[in-house]
Amino acid sequence: MSLKENLQAVASAEIKDRNFVNHFLTFRQQRGEKISDPDVMAVAGELLSIAWRKALKKGATLDKFTEACMARLSAKIADDEFESLLQQMYFDNDAKGLFQVSPEFMLFKSGSASSGNTRHVGTVLGNMLLSRPEVAQGSPDNLNFLEAELLAELQSSITPYSPPDATEDYLPFMGEVFAEDLALLCSYPGYMMQNLKAFVSLYNFLYSAQLAMNLRSWRTDPSSKPLYFIMDTERASSERTYVREALSSLLDYVEDLFPVLSALEYLNQPESKEATRYPLWKHYQHIQTLPVEEVREINSGLKRFLERYRETRGREPWSDELSTSEDIFKAIVATSKEIFSQARSSQLTVNRKVVASFETEVARHFIQNRKRGGRVLIMNQDYLLLLTNLAVGSREKLQYQQLIEEFKRRGVWFDQQSQQALIEFYERVGNLERMSDSGDAVYVRKTI
């Protein structure tokens, strides 16, 4: 369904007595002390199925595939002891060995998410691939005879797949680099398998952080907002304002996520299974393109929605002027935040748990307490090397300042002091190349 159809339906949207966010967000409120990481294999299965436009045929299961492989190889290797060894090598322990052979086997994990956390991450990251071209697969290196047979058997279980594009990308700039980076990993299957957990964790955090920071900018297209990190080995001295204020500023933005996205649900026909879900900024920009009469009609419907939204949630009628679409959108956003900020309310409790979930689940690998220096955003060496390889991409090396710009495209910013520390780090690792003493002639090579 079109943006216009969604906006026309807002006036009659049923205001529910509970808060809900079904789209765009990779996490929800923390419900206990236990931290639940997403099932990375299930997330990867979702992503690769969309990226490659491939899926398992209906009825195909890992158990059936195991039986077919054992039958296929038994006909070629008549040795009972070897069959038992084969079972142990590739199919025992939830087929752990099989998934190390080639990323393609993770298609068996697509749709297997056992937790809401995993489903949310897989769905939101997968949405960033829906409108982008199919990704080419790389060939696994050094397959032995048995593994080649397993991979050949897999092909009979795979069919072309056209994923439904029912949710538009909230952060197109992030979707662009995410697709580029996944394509790079697909061309290095071994490296992908080694870094899958870090890749999902990195993009879950970067997407969530940039979503929060872009949410207030609904009048314009999203863009990478400055978010300053330091290396985990650096000092966070008091004069480094960008570094010291980055986390507190980010958490302030994160407080808007659940309130504003819950209001956005009503603009996207929440009761309709056929409706396409659009970002808030796209709704606003679409209205700016409509003829005056249509704008007047949609604004009238949005005002009725705002009135019922405030009444249902026990708020006084909106008292400020509502003469333009911008006025109305500002009022809807302000109302959503007002609802979730009332002292001693259940909504405030829910939102605090959402922010806590961001800190303890999504961002925990990127936050460090420096005691007197306060809490800061850090990039440890493992994540930094992965990020560097992704930024260099298919090139052998990249000029240093271009590398910094590639980091910014992905939502990772470093101040001048950190940029100098990065050069020293690359020198220690051995992937820095100086063509001369000029700063413009410093290049960083990837380590893949």
C-alpha cells in the first residue's frame, strides 16, 4: 500500500490501550537480569536468504538433509566406522561442523529464531537488504571431497526466493553500507564465518544508535550523525569533549525510540497485513509533494488522530497552533514523548527498561567505564580490524583520510587524537603503508 493510503487511514486508526512497536527497532524492553544475545546463526540465515535471493524448498529440513547426505556418501564409502565419524564431524551437536563448511548451510537456520530478540535483529537488518540488488556468493576455499558432496546435495534443497518488501528502510545510508559490507563478507566465506558474531553485533549497535540520533530529524533524509568513539587503549582526558559527551548524548536520543516509533505504528495501518510500513520522515516528505486539497484532507485526518491519541492516553487537548503539516507532526512526536515521561507511570517504567536494554544488550561491547573519565564509547581492536576490512572493501588498500570517511559513512567517528592513535595501531598491526612523510600518502591495507 502507498504512503497516501496509509496517511488517509490515520484518522480512523484505533488507539490501543497498550504501547507497541512492531517495526524498525531491533530490541525491546529488558525483562530480566539475564542478557540474551541474538542467535547469530539464525540472524545470518535470514540475511543470506534475502541477500542471495535463495531459500530452502518447502518441507526441506536439516534432519532430512542429514539423511540424504548419509545415503549419498554411504553409496560411495562403504565403511560403517567412517559413517559414524562423518556423523560426528558434520551433523552432531546441532550440525555445528556443517555450518563451518560454507555459509550457504546457514539457510537451514533461516526462520529458526527461538527468541524475540533474534527475530527483531534479523528482521530489521534484513529490511536493509530488501530494496538492494542480489549479492553474489563466494566459493568456499579448500573444500575436501566430503564437503564438496555435502554442498552438492544442498543444491537440490534450494529454490529461488523473492522476499516481500513490506517495510521501507528507515536509514537508507546505513542500508547502503550494510549491503556493501555483507557482500564483501560473502566474497570471503571463511572470514565471514570467523567474524559473523562481531558483524551482527556491530551493525545492531550502529543501526540502533543512528536510528535514535536521526529520529528527531524527520523533516530531512537521514544521514550519519557524529558519534565519537575512542580505542579501548586510549585515555579519555577531560578536554576531549566529543568523546566524553558521546554516550550521554546518545542515551538521551535512545529515550525517544520507543515513544516515537510507537506513535509511528499508527501512521502505518497497524491492523493491516498488506500495508507497507514507512519511516516517519518519508510520511512528512510525501505530504510536501501533494496538491493543496489533498494536504488539507490529510492534515484534517492527522488532527483527528492527534485529538483521539491524546484523549485516550489521558492528555489535555493540544493547545498550540496546528496550521501546517509540520505543526501536526511536531505535536504527534511531542505527545508520544509526553506519554512516556509521566512520573510514576507504567509508560515511563517501560521506556526506562527499553533504554536499559539498549545499554546492556545492544551497546554493551561498545561502552566502557573509565571511572574518573566517566563512561565512553569504545572500539576494541577486534571490532576495529573488522570495521577496517569492511571499510577498505574490495580494494587492496585505502588512503587514510578516505578510510576515516568510510568509518563516518557507517556511523563511527574519531576525533583528531584518536585518528593519531589509529595510525599507531595500524603500524603495530603491520597494515599501514607510508608512500612518503605526507599525511595524504598514508594508506591502510585490509588484513583479509
